[in-house]
Amino acid sequence: MTDNPVDEHFLTAAAALAPGRAAPDDGELIALFDAQAGSRHLDLAARELGARGEGYYSIGSSGHESNAAVAAALRPTDPALLHYRSGGFYLRRAQQVPGQDPLRDVLLGVVASAEDPISAGRHKVFGNAGLHVIPQTSTIASHLPRAVGLAFALGRAAKLGRTTPWPQDAVVVCGFGDASANHSTATGAINSALHCAYQGLPMPLLLVCEDNGIGISVRTPKGWIETAFGGRAGLAHHTADGADPEECLAVARRAVREVRRTRRPALLHLRTVRLMGHAGSDVESGYRSRTEITADYARDPLLGTARALVARRAMTPAAVVERYERIRAEVARTTAEVLTRPKLTGPEQVMAAIHQDRPESVRVRAGAPRGDLGDRLPEDEGPLTLAQALNRSLAEELARDPRVLVFGEDVARKGGVYGVTRGLRARFGGTRVFDTLLDEQSILGTALGTGLAGFVPVPEIQYLAYLHNAADQLRGEASTLGFFSDGRYRNPMVVRIAGYGYQKGFGGHFHNDNSVAALRDLPGVVVASPSRPDDAAAMLRTCVSAAAEDGRVCAFLEPIALYHTRDLHEPGDGGWLASYPAPGTGHVPIGRAREHGTGTDLTLVSFGNGVPMSLRVARRLRDRGIGARVLDLRWLAPLPVADLLAAAEATGAVLVVDETRRSGGVSEPVVTALVDGGFRGRIARVTSEDSFIPLGGAAQHVLLSEEAVEKAALELTGG
């Protein structure tokens, strides 16, 4: 006899079921039972493995197995982004595709085996490319913006005549819990879906709220999900009792048919229970009474399916128990087998799926012939500003590759706050260059979804300070998808972000932000930071090519103060203008710096606004007899360490000119790279203060100044 009370209750209650006179089962309930029982025994095995120190994940699906009915209502080619309690769904979908072994798949994940076919032992997630289940993290509701973006992408692909990995009439399904429904990410994503549908844009999205009434220990007010979503304009609402498998099947099928036919979003409210607590480490009795806990046993969805099978005389009570125990035995055999399978053995294995670089493919694409740009090519226009160079580079990518999409707040009709995207909508159409609603999470979710569907999205975040509203879409979703899918799924995107300080006339913190720490520590994410117009055009070309060829996630930081800068040393000198690099000559490999000058006394290492500042200081130092060279890092991640060390050794003295903050800024890793690389020369750094940037002239009190750079350079060289 089992010592688990949920398991024991099922066995006792199932054995006592009374046969009924309902119509015979057509096989659907038996398939449902098998998936649900398999999920239940996976939960029991995971808890046992955890107790023995041999398993590493025990957030189970017990009480939520009714989501298997949702899988039954869908096609296995409908993309699914699942809740972490979706074991029933996963197993029922696997039944629909020959050659699957879902019990072994899940158990390999629980024991963190390198043979786990989902994440190769990196994390226990529900994911399978063959089942069109896209692996998700456990971050609360973080996958909803991606689901909305993917549903949007299906409609956009149909409009553009492009194929995706899914049929044209596919439905995107996304599961989440009642507690997660209150998260700002969920509310924003659902609002975004309705915003699209309101405008008549296709949004084939089925949202499944699995409502067990509690989030760890915090209770969801009774009736809250119905109140919050039941009367929501534009959102069809369906509800089903998870303890009634026949109702679940009927309601799920109705909801799926509606979404598939109308291409509009719907919410399926699945009323569930949570059995065995939140996770293996959760002591549920600490916040729920014994009476309350045991009352939920009667609403066990597995027992509900057994009851329906016996009522239809498809099985006897003894046959139900026998089938349940047979699945237990299968899980036990599989558990014993997966414990013998190898684990990840070193950092190289762990990190292999973070990114898979193909620099030669990136180089070839960056230099490939482009589409029609009209009679006047950008390289024939003469010297351009940074904003103009970026505009021409975006046009080149749109003309070169029909998969490229450019979108964000104000990028289409207005052409961007600073005119960087001006004219692109008129040239390439509103289907490929479009405005979004004002929500950074939704903008990045659109990129996440369209990237999955085969597009190459280039979203814009209007200001760097606004990125922090949505940083988890990069941190928890974009940067981890390859890691959790062993490289089977990718998030190609180039996120253009206007940032840094020194903007005049329209300042303050939200329009002058110099915080880049949230980007620099994301494994595999490329952070580009161009300063000169020619570099900006070529680096954008590189980033789009890396996204298209390698699925890279790139953050492209554009210095606002340099967008329209023309001069370098004196008014009218045109020293900060540059000719546009033709495709065959303008590829900048990721992680390669650019050196200006050949001075042998001092190396000024900088990026962004610091580059023209450093060049001006270098000229004044030359007048004092001090030879300085300037190294423009260009890439903040990965840092161009080899070029940095070479430039440092050329002079023996390095001054890092960093416009970001002293703490958490760029100078810290640069100095660390010099020390780790064995540089034994003199090192100093000058930075902005650890402060937000205020309005007006007060900004100069906290931002790095040219005078401070020159003073530090003289001190370092003894000039």
C-alpha cells in the first residue's frame, strides 16, 4: 500500500466506484486516463527521487491533470507554451505523435541527465520540438507576451505570404495559473492580445487559466478569475470543471473550434485543485487545514476520469486500479533506467546551447547582395550622420531579407522620435514596419513570437530607461530559450535601444539613462554599442545577420546625443560624419574593436559618447607631446578582449573612459579583462557618478566630462 495520501485515496475511491448505464466510451476517456495517470506517477516518482537526493524538480501537476483534455482538443501541430503543471497535457499530446516516449523524457529532466531530449539536463521543462511544445521557464507569466507575439506572427505571416513551422490555421495555446493571472506580465499580455483583436488583427490564441485557488500559500479570492476575465470585451470566456473530464473535453473542443475559426483570442477557465502542495519542499499543512486539504481529494481529475470510465462500463473498478498500477510499474522501471544515464560533465557541455556561432555564415550574409534600394545607393550619398546611417542600414536589411520586421512605439508613421526610422513604412509597407502599443513587454513579446515563426524582428525600445520595464523578456525568455531547448529553438532579434546621456534640451533620467548592467550579464546576448556612423551601419548589418544565421539575441545601444552630431573638433568640421559602408566592405565581426591613432604613450579605451570625447582629448594631449591612441570597444558583450590587450600593450598605460556609472558600469569588466589577461601596465578609469541623470545643467555634475578625462590622462602619463 502506498504511503502517499493522494495516491491512497485514489486507489480506495476507484475500487469503490459503481458502474453506471452511460453510453460506451469511444476511447477518448481511456487515452485521457492514461495521460493523467502517467502524469500522476511522474509526480510521485519526482517526489521520491527528490527525497533520496536523486531528483531535482518536484513541482508537480497533481490536481491539474484535466489539462490533458485541452491537448486532446488541439492538434499536435498547434504550438503550445505550457504551465509548469502541464504534465497531463504533455503526455496526452505525446500520444498523438508516433515514436514519443514522454515518461522517459520527463524523468530524464527530473534527474538532470544529459540525455534529456528537452534541455539536455539543464532544467526540467515541458518542451519538445516534435510535439511543438516550446520550452518555458517557471518565471511567473513570463511566457504570455511570447504567446501573444507568436499568435500575432501567424497572422502576419499569412498576410505576407510566408510559411511558418505551423499550419496557417494553427492555434497558439498558453497555460498559466490563477496566481500568475494577476502578474503585470499576464495582464499586459492579455491586454495586448485584445488590443490586436480590437483592430481586426488575427490573434488565434487560447489562454488556459488553470485555477486551483491558491498561489503557494496565498489564496485567490473566490470568483476572482470569472470577475477579472469573464466579462472582458473581446475575450471569449469558457469555463469547465477539472473534475469532470467529459465537460472538460466538450468545453475545450468548443473553445479551440472558436479560436481556430474566428482567429480571435479566448480564455478557458479550468477550475482545478492542487494536490500534494506546491512542491516537494512545501509543507501544506502550515497554511491549510487538514479538512480543507482532504476535501480536494474528491475533486481529483484522475478520479473523475475513472468515474466516467466505470459509469460508461468501459472499465470495471478493478480494471481501473490495474491500469493505474501498470502505469506505476512502467514509471518505476523507467525511473530505474534514467538514473543510470550520464549527467552533464563540464562547463563546455552546460554552455554549448547558449549560442552556436557561425561567423563565416554571418560574414557571407552581411556581404550578400541586397534588394532594390532605388537609384541612389546610400554609399553614394556622401557623409552621413549616425541617425542617417542607421536609417539606411535598416532600409538595406528590409530590402535584403523579406523576413525582417521593424516595429516599436512611434517607429512607423512618425519615423521614430529622432527620425531614425523615417520613410521606412512608406517604402516597405505597414505590414513590415509598424507601430506597437506602448508596452515594452509586448514589444519584446512580439519579437519573441515573430522570431519563433521565422521572422527576423528588429524591435525598438524608445529609451534605455524603458527597457527595465521589460528586462525579464530578455533575461527570462530570450536569453534562456536555446539553453532550455538544447538549441532546438532560437530567438533571433536585434533590439534597438536609444540610450546614454548628454542629450540636450530633452533630458532627465528617463531620456538620459546610462545603466547597462541589466544587459551585460545575460549569457549569449550580444550588446553592440556603436559610436561612429559607419560603424553603426556595419554593426547593425552584422547583428541582423547574426540573428538571421545564428538566432542571436542582440541589444543594439544607440547614443542619442550622437544621432545628429556632425562635428568633432570645431563647428563646421564635419568630423563626425562618415560615408556609408557598402555591404562588401562593411562587416564588423562581433567582438572586434576599432583603433584610432597610433600613439605610444597612452591608450584611451571607450565606447559610445566617450569615443568623440577621447578623440578630442587625444588631440589636446598631442599638443602637449603625449601620444595617445583611442580604442573604441564597439561591443560591450562579448568584450573585444584580444584587441583590448593588444592596444594596452602597445602603450603600457590604459585610461578607461566610461560614460556609464562607476558601479556596475562598463569600466569594471574592462579593467578586470586587463588584469585577467596579464596586463602589467598602468590602469586608471574615469566614469560618471553613481547617480540618476537630472534635468538641465545639473546633469553635468554627475556625467563624465571631457575635462575629467584630460585631467586623468595627464595624471596617468605624468604630463
